[in-house]
Amino acid sequence: MIKGTVKGKVWSSRRVPSLPSGALLDVETESGARMIAFDPLGCNTGETVLITQGSVAAAYFNGRNAPVDALIIGSIDDDTNT
């Protein structure tokens, strides 16, 4: 898993039909890298999140072949270890 902070939303006026409803978020990881992650949870800017990637992210969408490589799977409520 990857830990990161949501920096904002990525707006897209057109999407491929197999992409489910949800937001695309710009996330900065602990290493300083940036990635776009699919968010089914409704996270907001400034939230600390956990991200999974690859086949695990794509497998979240049962019965659907969703083109998702990075998926937000959790929101960290209180990060006391930083």
C-alpha cells in the first residue's frame, strides 16, 4: 500500500464507458511523487489516504473490466506516527 495526501481533484469531461462513477484525485505520496488515483470513498483535499495499485486495484470492481491502476482503499483519520 502507498500512503499519500490528496492535493485536489482531476476533472475530466470525457471518460471511457468502463470507468465506474467516482472521482479521480491528485495524490502526493510520502516520497513526494504524484499520482492520479480513483476514489470510490469520497475523499477530500488534505486527507491522508491509502492506495493500492495494479491487479488488486482493478479486481475491486467485481464483474467489470475497469481501467483503474491506482485505487484509494482507505482514509486515515488520525495519523499520530508522523
